[in-house]
Amino acid sequence: MKVSAQTQIAILITVVLLSAINLNAQNTAQTTEPQSKFVGEISALAQNAKVRRRFRQGFSLQANYTFGKELSDFTGSTTSNSSFISQRDPDYEFIAQNPYHVFKANFLYQLPFGKGKEFFNRGGISNVLLGGFQIGAIVRAESGDILTITSGLGTLNRAGRSAGNAVDVVSGASLSDLRGQIGARTDANARIVFFDADFANNFANPQPGTLGNLGRGRFEGPGFFTTDFSVIKRIPITERQNIEFRAEFFNVFNNVNFSNPSAVNLNFNSSNFGVIDNIRGNPRIVQFALWYNF
């Protein structure tokens, strides 16, 4: 592939595999309970691709995409000997870290009208009315954060240690079937929820002495998308002075980006199971500014 000097394309692929990491989960506090030390494993895969067009002929563009995925048999505090008991089992499962997919892009474009440009290349009133315009945008899109459905019951140990365990799948539904029943919607009580009305029927509380077979991190929460847009108009006064008018639109399309249900609302036994009670980002914001540049 031939790439011009004005356009740079950089693709960076990073694969990180960390095996048999000694997490030293030993509690040094005074306690009558047995101390424990164990070895955990983490596998991480990350990929990053970037495209950049340097500013030329009134136009510049940058875009990047990041993919990240982490699997582990351990999450929690390395200062507590109980943290690993709060997790389901020693098999690899998803870690609730950053979103899998993140895309960001931005551009600037000086419209080709007015003095020194391709069209209406002259001074006077046409340059005042049509020249000096610049538009720009910033786009950000992300997949949802990882979420885990918990029982809130201390079925393996006391609740302080194993309340974060997963639930049992009892309906026989596959993971893909379960994922087909999630997504932001309004329930019969006019609440914003993330699960289908029959979603809870797939699960049951784990049996005493077990941690549930669903596992952690099996679902992605609501995704995120926003676009910021700007229009700038510069009116020259002298060679070094101009008046600049700016109109800026944050979240110009007024996308509603829901957060994950809170940890309490991801408790299978909660009366608010699946309820979304927060959003990410802001609704559309419009602001105007007038600058004098010298």
C-alpha cells in the first residue's frame, strides 16, 4: 500500500500474555481466620489501529480504534485473603475492565470559499459573507462495560465473602440466547431497565456451598456514542486581527447513553433488578462565543 507524506497510517498490535502471576493475596491483618496465599493467571489481548491525515488543503483527520480483552481467574484486592472467595471459580472469565471496543475520530475542514480559496477567491463583501468558515467534529463510540449478575447470598461462605457470586442458569438457554434478551427498554412500571421482562426466569439462586454457574462478566452493558460539532467563522479586520464567532454543539445528536445498572440493581434478588438509574455524559449542550484575535 502506498501512503503519501501527508497521510500517516499506523497500526500497532500488542498481545500481552501474563501467566502464573503471583498475586500474593495474603491478609497481613490480625485475624483468627486462616491466612491464604495463591497464584492467579491473567491473559490480556490488546490491539490498536490509528489513521492520521496531516492538515493539507484545509483538511485534517485523525481516527483510532482500540480493542482490549482480559481473562483471569482472579479479581479483587490483593490485600485481602477473602477477595478471591468472592469470585465464582478458578476458570478463566472476563474481567470488568475497560470496554472491548473504543473508536475515536476527529476532523477539521476549512470551507473552500473566500479570499485565497478555490471558490469566490476575492475580497469584499463576498469574502466577509462566505469566507473564513471552518467546521469540525469529534466522534466517540464504545461498546458497553462488562456487567455481572449476582445473587447477593453468602452460599459459599458468609455474605461478606461470597455475596458477589453469580447465579445459576436453570432455563437451559444458551449464552447467546441470554444476550438476546438484554438492551435498554421501558418496563410496565415506566422504568428504564436493561433486561427483558422474562429475563429473570432464566436464573435461580446458587445452592449452598456453590457459587453459581453463570460466571462473571458474561454480558455487556449499554454502549456509548456521542458527537461534538463546531462551526467557526472568522472575519478579518487587518492582516493580524480578526473577529471569530464560534458555535459549538456537544452531543449534537442528543444521544442518551445509559450507564450499567448499579451493583445493587444487578442483584438477582433485588426488587429493582435490571433498573438503570443513571446515564453517562450529558444531553445536548449548545454554546456560542465571540472572540477578538490579535
